[in-house]
Amino acid sequence: MAVQTVATSGTPTVDLGPAAALSCRECGHRVPLGPVFACEECFGPLEIAYDFSAYDTEELRKRIEDGPANIWRYAPLLPVPADVADKPNINPGWTKLVKADNLARELGVTGGLYVKDDSGNPTHSFKDRVVAQALEAARAFGFTTLSCSSTGNLAGAVGAAAARAGLRSCVFIPHDLEQGKIVMAAVYGGELVGIEGNYDDVNRFCSELIGDPAGEGWGFVNVNLRPYYAEGSKTLAYEICEQLGWRLPDQIVVPIASGSQLTKIDKGLRELIELGLVEDRPYKIFGAQAEGCSPVSTAYKAGHDVVRPQKPNTIAKSLAIGNPADGPYVLDIARRTGGAVEDVTDEQVVAAIKLLARTEGIFAETAGGVTVGVTRKLIESGALDPAKTTVVLNTGDGLKTLDAVAGTGLTATIRPNLDSFREAGLA
Amino acid sequence: MAVQTVATSGTPTVDLGPAAALSCRECGHRVPLGPVFACEECFGPLEIAYDFSAYDTEELRKRIEDGPANIWRYAPLLPVPADVADKPNINPGWTKLVKADNLARELGVTGGLYVKDDSGNPTHSFKDRVVAQALEAARAFGFTTLSCSSTGNLAGAVGAAAARAGLRSCVFIPHDLEQGKIVMAAVYGGELVGIEGNYDDVNRFCSELIGDPAGEGWGFVNVNLRPYYAEGSKTLAYEICEQLGWRLPDQIVVPIASGSQLTKIDKGLRELIELGLVEDRPYKIFGAQAEGCSPVSTAYKAGHDVVRPQKPNTIAKSLAIGNPADGPYVLDIARRTGGAVEDVTDEQVVAAIKLLARTEGIFAETAGGVTVGVTRKLIESGALDPAKTTVVLNTGDGLKTLDAVAGTGLTATIRPNLDSFREAGLA
């Protein structure tokens, strides 16, 4: 597989805007832009290296503010061509940053509490952000099939983006997934292939396919396009700061699956500081996991630098990655910024989903229950300062995880008359 | 009930921005702003009468363009106070107008085809627009409980809006509704009352409650707050024109439930013309129904001015109003503008949902299947001109009507190896 993961020869020049090269996160080795994801020197993860040197801060700020109401307003800071907004894509982002005053009162937050609500994306999860990036990379590299392995949100995001772009899509899932999830992924009309095996088998098969001539022309959004894909999460950091009036939040609570999102949010915040778009002030990043899949918070609490894999068992299925690739980087960021990593039980996740819905009218996916639940726990423990500006991420939509709150129901049943209404104490 | 539906005495002055009075659609009789919905003279429906006389066109345009990315950018044209954007509300609107080039190719549209995708609203349907208006009226009249009868989208929209605003909500539904729909409405934590009876019984009970002292302080969004509520649909017309670059579309395809949305879209377009915000050119409005509940298209085709009620039997449940209150107005608008009213079978609805998802990556509710299906039918019949700019509304989200496409599934099942992959013809 090594020959597929590293750049072995000169790659034709591709136009991905300010993206200059791929750079190894571990050793700094640089290779040309291409569909590769691991360093040929040390097998570390490759990231996008940019050339932002030509930007004037105030010109850049104006260009962003005049841009479209989606992630492409940040095109000058992303690995995409300058005319990206004119190409068919699902154009996610610029989702609401909700000032959550009711929730703040319940949690005792006085410094300003905000929910960044990514359920407003086209397929109702933050995955649209990363897939939209991968799609542009796929186009740049001449791929004709967009693919991924998935058990949920990612399948829909890939299917929808490929449909809009006119690319073929082929998504691999365990064949025995719940019918509802199959429908949500199948409706976009691409190939949806059930693999006889579990999610690990699906992933193993995808790796095999990438290394085989049969996989030629295939862009796996989170494998051979991963360096591009991952950059999509930076846009969450950009939007939060711009929506706060070009200001860093003091504290931000981010869910952890692979850990990639948290590391890219940190990267996005640091870029804004370097570009002069926000004032350089300290910020703290907090990671949130479900207790049933908490390898990073376990390592954090034990003071470890490495993350020991776990077998997931939680209702927060979109976060259920037992061996998170970016776990060590998350630990590093939480410690460097003065944040923390915490986890909550499934019961606390459900309670937090209901709390957010009841206070702010936002129906979050289980991952949103994890971040809100962790926020409450961090305030109670004193790790999170209630007098500081705090942003909590909701990365998905409650309609996709209805089972988690299936116990919610009628508060009363009455006959259709006023006597029955009064008897029920509803007046 | 009459004493509750008409203004019987001087109403205290309320600040609802440019809204000046309520005016009868039938006889033009005016009454002060208040929680009333039927004319005291002729029992015709009351509408908002505005005073827009102070506006300078270009100042107004700039004020809108500088406004927030939600319906409150149009606050100067809505019955809301000027500081509405600062109050807690769910802030719907400014949803995507998607240039649907792939769908256009399939349908043979050459003049530009757009989908106005209201699944991007906070609770994923256009109902957020109307409920957000009703909420402001409820606040202005000092109501403390927000209420409605519902079998779906409206219940969630009311629950979410009341939660954000800190009002009590009490929603009435038939007690035997599907569990999924109950969960979607119950999660916001308000009262959710099951009525032992069908939807007609629920509505009858609500009317009784409005006429009783027990209903004091209750705002029923689509009954005693209906004149305000209905204005929310105007924002669809405003957004479409602004997103087209302050231009009227030539043709627009709108779903018909009560018919209110279509009549208010027409009202919104005429207001933009009168205000000078768009050039005065002809436009055609087309109405779309499901065959299983097509009282308006039946009347249209028969050349009638009145609408004969039907007993609904269609999968497009959000449009299943057998006796649409605004049916005659819809007939009038379709004929006056040179449009038409058409219907499609449930089978065509499902095919259209899949067509839209496959071509544009938009997963629509059944109501979106109705408009896309009707658009196809109108092009085939020649009623809709494919060389003209056409906008099709999608008013809801496919995640809420998964059952409609439950037959969609895996395109292949394979073992986790390359041989099986090749055998399936996927390479």
C-alpha cells in the first residue's frame, strides 16, 4: 500500500489556491500536492502547507465579508481554486452561532454562551464541510468516483455532494446497518454497497481497493483525500470568530471522534491570529467524548501521551472511534491551551439533548448531547470558567438519532372537550 | 366564537413595525391590530395592511442587504418591531436558492432552474418562517402560551420557537400519531397533548378552547394569530427575488396545502414591484398538489371558482388539507398570472424525490416531491415554458418522511474482498 500513500513522482501542477504543498505533521517533510496522505519518510500524517504571504489583513477581511454565505467565503484560506464558488458543490457552512442565553442561565454561564449549530448544513451534519473540500480535491486530481466507508453521516454527505457535482459515488457500509440509515444514504442514487462484515472489515476492504488498479480514479474522501478533507473543519473556527465579530472565544468545547476536527479548529484559530484577523489572546480547547468510547479522555485523565484503543459501546455512534488517529494531537492541544478532555455517560447525553432542545429549540444529534453534557460537567468541576465566552459545537441533527430520545412522548392525553382539558390541569 | 374573532373594542397600541391595521381580504373593512382573524362585517379573512409610504427604494434595498442572514433582513416589510433581530427567536430563512443545472438538464429547462430549499430552516421546514412571525405577534399581545394543532412540521416549529423565546408551548395532536413524529415534537420539552380523536376533532377542540376563558393568554399560531403567521410566507418571495439579483422569476411552482403560502408569495412579489425593488414584469404562479388531495387542481381543471372539499389520501401528508381555506384565492392567482394548478400521483411524488436527490443532492420531503413532479408534468404539457427562469419550492426535509422512500436500498452486497467487488461489476 505504501506506493499509493506517498508521492513517488512529480505530480502535475494542480490549482488548489493557496495550498502550496503537503507537509508531514511529524517530520516536516514536504511533497507536492497529490492524492497521498502519509509521509514517505516517517509515515506521519500529511497536512496542507499554505502560502498566505501575499495577503493584506484588511483586504482579506473585506474579501471574506463580501463572500458568499457558505464556507467558500474562506476560499483564500482553503485548498480550493479561487473560482470554487462557481462550481457545483453543496456549499455548506455559515451555519448559525446561536447565543444560548437560556442554556447559559441553566448552566450558570455569565460570560456568554454560544452554540455553533452545524445541523443547518445541507445534509445536516458538519461532514458536509469536509466532504465539500474533498470533492474539490477529487476534481483537481481528475477522480471520477467519490467514495468512503461510513456508518452514518458521511455516507449521506458524500452521496449528496457527488450528485450535485455530477461525479459517480460509491459508498461502502456494513450490510446489516439499520434500514433508516440505509435509506438516508441511498436516496442520492449513487452506488451503496453493503459489505458482509463489520465496520473494520469495510475499512480493510477500502484500503485494499485503494492499493489495487480497480481503485484507480477513486477518491476516498477520508483516506487518499484526507489531507484536503480534514481542512474543512478549519471553517468552523473561522466562522465562530467572524460571527463573534472577529474575536477568539475564550473557551470552545469540541466533540472527539478521530480527533481531526479538534486539531483543525486549533489550526484555524492559529491561522487567524497569524493573519492578524483576530487579536492574539489565550484560548482553551476542551474535548468531549462519550464514556462508552473515551480513549482520549481516559488518556488525558491518566496523564498519558498515547491513547489506548477501546471497543466502543455508546449511543453516540458518530463519535464511536475506538482508536482515534489524532488522539495524541488532541491531548497535546488540550494541555497546551489549558483546556481538558472529559466524558459523559449515555444517560447524561440524552439529558443534555433534551436540555438543549428545551432551552434553545435546537434538536441535536447524540454528538451534540456529548458536548453540552461535557460542558455542564466541566463547569461543575471548575475546569471551564463560567465567566468567559464559551462556544459549544453541535455537529449533527437529532432527526438522525431519534432512537436516543425515543422515550420522549405525550405529556397528557385528553378527550376533545374542555372538561377533560381542565381535569388534566392544562389551563 | 364570534366575539373572539373580531376586534370589539379599542386595542392598545402595539409595536409591529410597518403593520398599520388588519384589513378584510373580501370587503376591505379595517380594524386595529389585534389577535383576531375574521372580519366583523363579512367574516372574510383579515390580512395585515402596511404603511410603506416612508420608504426610499434604494435606502430600503441597502437596509435589507446589510441585514442579518435570516428573515429579519426584511423586518421593514413584516409585522414585527424594528428591533426584532435582537429578541430570542429561531431566526429562520435566507435558505439556499440552488441553481439546479443537473435537474434542468433532465427536465429540459434551458432558461435557468432553481430550487428554493427550505429544508435549511432551523426545524427543517418552511413552517419556521410563519411561526417566527406568530411568535412576535404573541409577544406583542402579551400571550404567554404558544399553541397549535398539528400532525407534523408545525408542532416542531412551535415547540422550538417557544423554547427559544422562553414561552410556554402546548401543542395538540391526535393521540395515535406515529411515534417518530411524537418524538420530533416532544423533544423541545413543551406540553404535547394527545387528543382522543382524529385531526378534525383536534381542530374543533382548539376552536372551543379559543372561545373559552381557559384559552386566555393563548396564541394559536394558525388561528387567532393567523394574519401575522401567514405573512411569514412572503419572505420566500423576497428571498427568491433578492437571491436572483433583485429580479422576479418568470415562473414559480408552489405547493398547496391551505393555499395560504401561494397567496402570500404572490403578495410578496407584488409588494416588491410596488416598492420598486424589482422591475415590474409578468410572472406566472403554478400550484402543486398530490392527486390524493387535489381539491384545488380539480377545481382549476374544471374551470370552477369554488373548491369542493376532498377526503385526503396521499403520502404527502404535509399538504393533505381537503378543504383549503385559500383555495379560491389560489385559483384566482393562477388564472390572473397565467399559471396553472396541477397534481401528481404518489408514485410520481416518490420518483420526483429521488430525481431531486440524484441530480442535486437535495433530499426533499414529500411536498418537495409534489412540486418537482408537478414541474415535470407542466413542462411535458407545455404549460410551463422551459426557456424561462423557473423556481421550484422545496418546503420540507426528507428525513421527516423517510417512509416515502423506504424502498430505497443497497445497490449491491459483496464480501469484503476484491474478487467479490469485481464480480459485482463495481470496478
